[in-house]
Amino acid sequence: MDFSSSPRAQSYVQRLSAFMHEQVLPAEPEYYVQLQNVPDWRRWKQPPVMETLKAKARAAGLWNLFLPDGKYGAGLSNVEYAPLAEITGRSLIAPEVFNCNAPDTGNMEVLVKYGSEAQKLRWLAPLLAGEIRSAFCMTEPDVASSDATNMQATALIEGDQVVLNGRKWWSSGVGHPHCRLLIFMGLTELSAPKYERHSMVLVPLDTPGIRIERMLTVFGSYDEPFGHGEVSFSNVRVPRDNIIAGPGRGFEIAQGRLGPGRIHHCMRTLGAAERALELLCRRSLQRVAFGQSLAELGGNADVIANARIKLEQARLLTLKAAWMLDEVGTKGARSEISQIKVAVPNIALEIIDQAIQMHGGAGVSADVPLTELFAAIRTLRIADGPDEVHRALIAKLELNKYKPRITASV
């Protein structure tokens, strides 16, 4: 395995790090001052400072870094992009600055890989330019969506149209004032094999029959200006040509979408954990109690050492998964991708929790970013498949290595 980066990728690391320290991190206070955290998504506005940062990032050539196809993005491999994702993970506002934020990244990847030329022209171009935002409508409130075969929403073909009905929730990004596009997943071929029944459909947000019912809170926050919406679809009609790659290919597209996305999530999570560890260390050296710095009290040295050990382990496992994704694709890297999806958020949450503890009352306030990091990453243990689903897959793949041997010995 080779985790080394090309000189071009190393240049991106240096430039991105400088931009983060000089532009993004200093802008965080202003960004959050410009938010309201109110339930009425119609009142949400994009913080002006974000558009300023986006313009600077694009001018600096730090734009669409996640796309491996040089025609559309930076043309970096997953291994090369991984450290860049980690750098942006130090700030929750950073991914959007560089047009590398979910769910737009996954939606753009879908359009690059599966979209028609007409679909790319209408939707991919403005997404790549950062002019619009998008949302992904898959999870449903009335079924266990960790098993996507439970899906009840429909995308039925009627002549030259596809008709959408159903209710989705946790449609992240749907509240953004620039959101214009939804990717809807629903049942089309009801009698087909279970993994060939679903389709993904491109749906303009202003199509009649779409209603944003409410925004869901995450630990009391509406996650403005993105929002996680509950959305109803009532006889929503769009052209049949809006189906991505053709009817019945929804599951195939979903699997192709999730592999790189999980790498991105995990590397950003490592960046968040690194920031938490940095805050923990600085606090432990600055504060004195009982005549000693906090770093010298109790088992705090062990806490810091163990955090560093676990972070390095998690990073290496994630880089291995990224390397395998580059070498053998999503199918060949399924176990490693699921391993990092379980390991990395749990390790990060442990470190963030310890940083909160080290900060005392300040740790649960808005004076430091720890509570927001904790909420975002705790949610990640559910998003893109809960821990239990990934552990089940890891175990299945591991047991499959030995089943032929056991059968032969009976």
C-alpha cells in the first residue's frame, strides 16, 4: 500500500492548510453570529461571509477538490484527497467553502458517473459552480430505513412521466436557501428482484406536490442554513428522462455513491477529532488546579496519549480504505469502508467528550466548537448506515472467508 502524495497533491495540502488558518477559522464567529436557529426555514439566509469565503476559495483554485475526474474537479485520487478532507474537517463550515460539502458531493458524484449529458448540463454545471445546493431524499419516517428494502415511497412510470409519492425525512440540505434540486429514491419495478425495484429521480424543489413539512432538530439545533427536512411528495410529476441511468438502478447508484462519501466523512471526522485534541491539550496546559496544570493531574496524560494512539490508528485504517477504493473499487473495499465508518466516529466522539470534560463548563458552551462537533459526529454514527449494519457486513465478509473450509471438513 502506498499512501504517498504527488507533488501536486502536496501543494493542495499546503495551500488548503494556509487558507483554513488565514480565512476560514477566523471567520467562524462571524458566520455563527449571522445565523438565527429558528424553526421556520423560510426565514433562513445564507450567511454573507460564506459567499465571500467561497469566492476567495474558488479564486485560489481550492474548489471541487473531491472529484477524481479532472474534467470536473481536482483530479485527485481518494488517497490524495483524504488529507484535504481531514483539513476541512477541523471546521463545520469549511466543506461548503470549498464546494466539498455533503450531500452535494454525493449528488455530484452520482451525476458525473450516472447522469446523462442533459442532466449534467442542467444540474451538474450549477452544482459544480456552487450556484445551487441539493438534497438527497432516501430515508423514510415510517420504516426502518437502515434496511432500504423497506422503502415505501414510489416512483411509478406513467407514459413519458414518472410520478412520485411518499414521505421522506432527514433530507439534509433541503432547508438551504440555495437548494434547488432533490434526488428522490423510490420503488418503480414492484415485481422485480428486491435490488432492482428502486429508481433515483432528479426533482426540482419547486415542482408542484412537494411540501417541506418541517425541519428536524439535532440536539436542539436546526443546523441552519442546511436543515434536515421532512418532505412529502404528493403526485409529483417530472419527465421520465429525470430518472438517473434508467429505471430499477437505484440500489446500484446508491452503492456507488456511498463508498467515496464514507471516506470523505471519516477523514473530515479525523480533522474534527484533531481539533478537539488540540483544544484539550491547550486547555490542559493553560489551566491550573490544586497547584498543578490539568495536564499533570490524575490520568490526563494517559487520556492525551491514548487519544493520539487511536487517532493514528484510525487515520491509517481510513487511508487503507481509500487506497483500496482507488485500487479495487467500492465492492472490493466493502469491509474496510464499513470498518472506518464504525471506528472513526466512535474514536472521535471519545476524544471530543474528553475535550469537553477538560474544558469544564466552557466545554458545553458555545465559546468553543466542541458541542457542535459532538452533535455532528454523533449523528454520523446513524447517517450512511448505523454502526450495527456495518458491523453485520464486516462479520459476514469475515465469516465468508472460512465457510468453504468448514464445509469441506464436514
